[in-house]
Amino acid sequence: MARKKDEAVAENVEAVAENVEATTNDVERFDALTIIQSDKYKRYSDLLRLYLNDDELYSHDEIEIILNRALTTPVKG
């Protein structure tokens, strides 16, 4: 009986993992140069040049997280 429950749980975990992978693959991602040159993020280009790596791709959600962290971090004087 316990084996059947364990197998059912394992199948559910695999199904959820497949759905998560499919969802993450559907997210549009951009390189740093494209992001910096875009109209949406142009005013943050100086900040983004500091935090984005040229060889990585970023989604809009990741960019927003990076900007929020950068803009809410206190400036040390």
C-alpha cells in the first residue's frame, strides 16, 4: 500500500517538474545589449551595465528583480 502511494507521489512530482520545465522554456529571454538598448530599460542603462553579464540571457522578471535590488540598496557614503 505504501509503495503505491510512493509511486503515485513520484509520478505527480515528475509531472509537475515537466510542467515547470515547459513553462520556463516559454519565457522570452534577452541578452544584455538588447536589454540596455531597449526603450523600456534605456533610462536604467548605466545600472544594468553594472549588473548584467554579456554572456547571459535574462527574462523581464529577472531584469525587474535586478533593478529593484539595485534601486533599493542604500548608497554608502
